[in-house]
Amino acid sequence: MSDKLTIRFDDGAAYDRSMGVWSRFAGEAFLDWLAPPPGLRWADVGCGSGAFSELLLRRCAPAAIHGVDPSEGQIAHARAMLADKRATFETGDAMALPMADAAFDAAVMALVIFFVPEPAKGLAEMVRVTRPGGIVCAYAWNLLDGGSPFDPLRQEAMAMGQKVAQAPSMEASGAEALTALWTAAGLRDVATHPIEVRRTYADFDEWWDTTSKAASFPRLLAKLSPAQIEELRARMRARLPADAEGRITYPAHATAVRGTVPG
């Protein structure tokens, strides 16, 4: 079972060590598929620690990137990590973006749309701030199919009877749901693409140290007794067996989507 608490990433550094690495892997695959032209002005909605903005700067020669995220901790980390003057960041709400109409050539949500309480409203804001003919795009873990890198830990905690926070809009993931959202928003040439990425950890301790300290898991562990924590660790060792050298490798699955603003 799960409670109604939602996942928040307030610690930018902890996010970067855990989900940030997964995000970069998925972001690389996303950009391979999207293949955007250089020189675009990008709105990075739900920019988090700046992981996707960093990819855009490295791979896509953008004219400018403006990132927005509700977490002051994430924004502070993004500003500290990216000194490039083309990238600017501010706190803000995805459903009420602090941006002018048609100010950008492309708007993106990188592993974010399922965190938006009203995904259609957030998408409408992306469309609003993107010029006619511009790109509105996203990629999202397939949460309903266990596609998130955090899903193994989440499932084992739930199997122990623990209440685990979840994204408020889990249904806004997967090709069918994203296609429906993008089509309902009036976007043209809507297309989706599957993404699978894999990450290798040096050993179980590295996996536990990075994963258990991110999102809602510190809050969960704080409620558990030492015996319960050891039970959860044992469950995870069994679920994520190491190879002969002690390394742990497992996959995560996401869906990419894109559409063009009419006009």
C-alpha cells in the first residue's frame, strides 16, 4: 500500500548521486532520438539539479536554457553546478510557469510529468511558452510497469507493509498515456519512443548509499527499526544479486514523447 505523501527531491547533491545519474543515461538516449537542431532556446521544466540542462549544453549547442523547479535546494545545486551563462534557473511551478508566451523554441520535462499534480495543465503551460512550430517534449519512467530505478526498493518496502510515498500522477507515464496527453493538448506530429537504460554499481553498499538517501527513502528509513532496516537490506540483496565481482546492474524503462506546436 502507499500513502498520500509525495516524493520530493530537496537535496540537489543527493539527487545527483542517485537519480541524476539515471537521468543522464535516459537523457542521452532521449536526445539520440529527438535529435534537436542547435541554437534553440530551451525551457527545462522541473529542471531539478540541472542534469538535463547540462546534457543540452554539452550536446545541443543551445542559444539559452531557462530551468524552473519548485525546490530551492535543487535550483541552488543547478546554479552551482552549471556556470555557463546560457543557463539560468529559478524556482517556479510547472502549472504556472514564470515565462512569457512563445518565448522558447523547445520545452522539455525530463522525468517530471508524473510529479505534476495536473499533468495536462503543466503540458498546457509548456505549449504556451513555446513558439509556433516549436518542440514540446518529455521522457518519463514507466511507473505503472515498474520502470523507475527506485521501484525495486519501493516494492520491497511495500512488501514489508511499509507506506511509501509515490508520484502524484503515476498514470501520466507510458506511451499510451503520453500520446493521449500530447494529442489532447493540440500538438501535431505526436510520436513516442521506448527507452531502456542500465546502471552498474560497484557493490551493494554503493547502491544502498546512493539509492536509500534520495527521494522519500530517508524519511522511510527513519521510521524503521534497525532490524527492519536489515530486513529491507537483505530483501534488496536477494532482489539485486551481484555478479562475480560484486557489481550490481539492473535496468530502468522510460517513454519519450514529442509534438510540435501548431501555427
